[in-house]
Amino acid sequence: MIYKRSSALFAEAQKVIPGGVNSPVRAFKAVGGDPIFVKEAKGPYLYDEDGNRLIDYINSWGPMILGHAYPPVVNAVIDKAKKGTSFGMPTEIETQIAELAVGMVPNIDKIRFVNSGTEACMSAVRLARGYTGRDKIIKFAGCYHGHSDSFLIQAGSGAVTFGSPNSPGVTKGTAQDTLLARYNDLQNVADVIAANKGEIACVIIEPIAGNMGCIPPVNGFLEGLRTLCDADDILLIFDEVMTGFRLAKGGAQELTGVNADIVTFGKVIGGGLPVGAFAARSEIMNHLAPLGPVYQAGTLSGNPLAMAAGLAMLTELNTNSGVFKSLKDKTTYLHKGITKALQDQNVIHTINRIGSMISVHFAEDTVVDFDTAAKGNNDTFKKFFHGMLANGVYIAPSAFETWFITDALTYADLDETILAVQKVAKAL
């Protein structure tokens, strides 16, 4: 494929945008080469500025669960835009989508809309601190909760040491309130809690990790977290920015049977428009202003265009009883096809999958946390990425990201993807 137009656009972008992109992973630094500039998208396909058609397995990092330019969402946005794009005042549609979301998700009574997953997670942690009167939080190495200061922390030298900032601009004081734990290691979490008894406000986790590749929780891990949190009056926050409304109507809580105290959402809940949300039981949510002392605000929170898109998306997911089974079936089919294609060429790999999230790790051992994900062969991934791109398939330009399946994919699209893997595997 030819990408002259994309390369030219990237050169122009770098003159006026830092790195030429507005989010770092888009710059292809992890895989090399110039990023692809998208012109339009429809269903399961991207169409770039050079006229190439690509089967899309990013789907805007998750929200295009029913495909790009899904007509009910597009029509809802158009109709709402004709009546005004932003008011900074209450609208009826905010209540409508809130009622729908609360009805779909277990263990929540109230929800507040914000503008991104980052803002949702940041606000959820502030709420947890305000509710508990404690300062410290636990996050997991490899889990990503946006770019708020509290989350840009890397592990210290030991299991119970403080983290340290992994981005300039994050203060050491902020880092001291963020404790690091290992994903899928319950004893490690117990040790961290024991070393900070009575000081931890919340544990925040991706219940199914998606930012170190797809990594499901091992049996008993989430249940164990719930028990540990209850024992020390710690709030458990599920970051469902990726999994919410994607893995089931009620997200990971419904799928795993484990209830969180606070849940954050994004991506799907806005139908692809910039939106996020956080939700909890009334006793927790009532600590938010204007009812309580925990402040959170935003002029564009509950933006009518985002609410219209989200309401159309959630309505479809709530009424289409077969969509989650269809997504799971298609992902299973893809999993089997990729496995055979790579095994036939003796390519070392392991594949993680849950629902409509899947990732290929070029590692020999089972991938259960960030350390095992990091053992994957990055050189192999780079070749795989560019080989798939050359064969018309677009996956995330990072070995540490999950693939997102859209129900707009046909089995012919899946077969085309598997054929691409077969071709690429021969060159790995």
C-alpha cells in the first residue's frame, strides 16, 4: 500500500502539533514509520487519505462496538446539533441516558457525566478520598487510567515501597500517595494494604486489563480484592472505560459477578464522542457537590451531542439481546484462526481473549501481568504490525494494547484478517 498523502500530512502536522499527534501512541514511535491519516470510516473499515481500505481492530480504542458511522448514532447527533451544540445548562437527555445506564449496570444508583475517561477516573479517586477521608490509593502496574498525575506512577524498588513519577511534571508528593501493586497477584496487594493499614482510600483497577494487551483476571483475583477492600474499609473502583457496555450490558461487574464501589465509564457510553462518567451507590455519590463537599464540575459535562450519541448507542445495546453473543462468537472465531495461522509457522505466541477483547502476545509464557507482557518480542510485533498493515488490516500500533472487535465485522472480514495473518506469519 502507498501512504504518500499520510506521510505528507504527518510532516505538516509536526510543524504545529507536538510530535504531529494529539495522543502519543498515534505517532507510531513503538513500531516505526509514519502514522496513517484517516479520511473517513464506515462499518468495520477505515479509509485513509491515500484511498486505502483497512479492516479496523482499534475502533477508536473501543467505542465503535456497532461499527463506524452507525446510522442511529449519526442521526441522533445530527438531529441534536440542529438544536444547539452546547448550553452549559441541564437538559432532559442527560436524565434519560442516566436512567438507562443505571438500569443496565448493577450496583449503581447515580451517575455523573464528564468529558473523558481520564476525567472520570480522576474524579472517582477524588470522590473516594473525600468519602473515606484517606489519601493513599493503590493502582496496578500496567493498568492505565488516563493521564491524571496520580496515575502516572511507576513501581518503586519493592512490593510495598512508594511509586515514583514516570513523567516530568508529576510531583514526588503526588507519587507518595500512589501505591503500586502487581496485577493478578493477590498476596502482593495484601502486603501493600498491610504496610499502609487504615491509610488507603481506594484500589483502582481495570477489571479486565486492556493497556498491557488484553489480560483477564485469574480465578479468584477480583473476588479476593473485594474481600481485602471490605476488610479495611477501602473503596474498590473498577475502571470500565474499555469494558463498560462492551463485555456485557452491565460491563465487567455483570460478567465477573464482582461488585465495585465506584465504576468509571467512557468510550462506548458516548457512542464515540468525547464523554466519560463515574457512578456508585447513592451514599457515595451524594458526597459530590452540590449535595456534598467533593467538588467536580465541567462546562461541557453532559454535552447534548455526546448525550444523544450515547443514548442511541446504549439503547441499541440494551435492546439487541444477541449483540454480545455475536461479538463473543466473532472474537472466538478470530482467535482460532490466528492461533492456527501462527502455529502452522511455529511462531512463538500466546493469545488472551475475553468477550470482544483480544490480543496477540509474542511471548512463550502465559501473560498475566505487566512483567510477563513485557517479555514479548517487540521486534516480532513490529514486523507483525507492518505486515498486517500492508495486507489491509489495522491493529493498535503498540504491543501493549488490546484489539477491539466490532459487530460490524462480517465473517468474510474475519477470514480476510486470518489470511493476512497467514501471509505475515511466513515472514516472521
